[in-house]
Amino acid sequence: MGDNVQSKAPEARKVELHTSRLLLRAAVQEDAEAMHEAFSDPEVMRYWSTPPHADLARTQKWMLSMTESDGNGVRDFIICLKPDLTPIGKCGVWQDTEIGIIISREHWGKGLALEALQAVLPRLFDQLSFEELVADIDPRNKASEALLKKVGFEDYRYEEKTMQVGVEWVDSQYLKLTKEEWRRSGPNPTPYGSGMGRTPMRNYGPQPTYKAYVSPYGPKTKHLPNFWGLTFPKAVRYGSIAAGFGVSAGVFALFFLGEVPKVRNDILSKFPVIGPYFIREIPPEDNPF
């Protein structure tokens, strides 16, 4: 991904996208310092189309290209982490139909990239009427490949030595997602699918705001009804805990409430440290011997 080269965005068209943890908004020049954390990190930039930014001035130049783009706040967004709204990355279409995402390394492994993508896709396909989106990634970048495929992207082309990054020539793996496939693969028939359920947070104004709850199993997973924030993984976890308590209660009743006294005493005798405290004398009527 390179610098944006398009004209300045009309203010009236800019929108904000909300999820439970993120705010996606238009870039401002003051974001450069926070974004420099990602763009100067060699690990974050390992598979990017340019080398790490050597200084803040380079990031400020990149930020200027985004703020002056007609896609800023329309189809390309700065990712801010709630509640303090710290900028941690960017996500959106930066040229033509090509989508890209970058997030500071501190916030990797938390599902935030997936959450950002699933907030942007409904905006692109339903509100802006994109018919397809493409992504150009370094084929060694397996994390990005997995992320894109989780929201429905599929491989469609591979080219060798497409970009020179520093002194290295790298290949390109192209992935594509069509509006038709995005709608077909999502759990909701219309209009906001692709792995995300959407519930209104604010229904007034020209652009209603939505919050998103994201399926941990990808775009083809059906959601459980979201009662009290209950998701499938939580249901499994709570069910396992309840079953564990049930088994523990049964064991307690079996060995400490006198249901099978001799068996209980035999087992407790194997534990010389604590066993004697719980062994009880068996009444004559209960003693089979």
C-alpha cells in the first residue's frame, strides 16, 4: 500500500463507524504522532509496501496524503480505541477498490483488526455500493491472509516481483471479495452480513450509528440470540462451569453425606494427611459386615 493521491474529501460526506471497542473516523494531521508508532515499527512494517518510516516527518507526509484524499472518512478511516479514542491504526479503501489495514503491534492478537474490517465492509458494500474489493498482500504474510479469508476474501491471482521494498523484490498475492459473496456468506440475510450482527445505537441523523458484535468463528457462523451479551463461547464456558459444580456437589454428597459410608472411608484412608478428619464410624445397621 502506498500513499493516497486523491483530492480532499468533502466534509459533508464523512461518517463515523462504531463498534463495541472501536471508533473509525476521518484522519486528521494530529494523528501522525500516534500513527508513527506503527509506521516506524519494523515488525509491523515487515510486509508493508514501504520500509519503516525513519522519522516523524515521513509519517506526517503519509498522513497528509490521507487527510487530503477524497476517501478520508468516507471509505478510509483511522482506527481509534475506546474509551480514550487513541489512534491505533487505519482501515479502508485507499485507492480504487483496494482495501488495507494496519494496527500497532501493541494491539495485535485482540481481534481488533477483524472488528475494524467488519465495521468497514457494510459501509463499503451497502452505503457506497462497491461491487467488489481487492487486497494485495505479501504471500508470506499469513496473518493478513487469514484475517481477510475470515471475512470472506478468496485468492484470485498471484504475481511475482511486483514491488521493490528497500532492496528486496516481493511477490503479490491478490484476494477478492464481491458484494454478492459477502451477502451470501454473512449470517444476516440483509443488509449487514459477513460475520457481524448489527444493532442500532443511535437512529437519528443522516447516518445512523451501529455497534457490532463479531462472531469468533468467522463470517459463515450463525449467531445465538444475543441475550444479556451471551455468545456461543460464553455459553460453552458457563455450561462447563455449571457441569463442574454439579459433579463436585455429587462427589460431596457421595463421600461426605454418608451415602456409601464404607466406600467413602476406604477412599479417604488413602489420604493420611486429611483423610482421618473425614472418616466417620459406620453405624451397625449400615455395616454390611
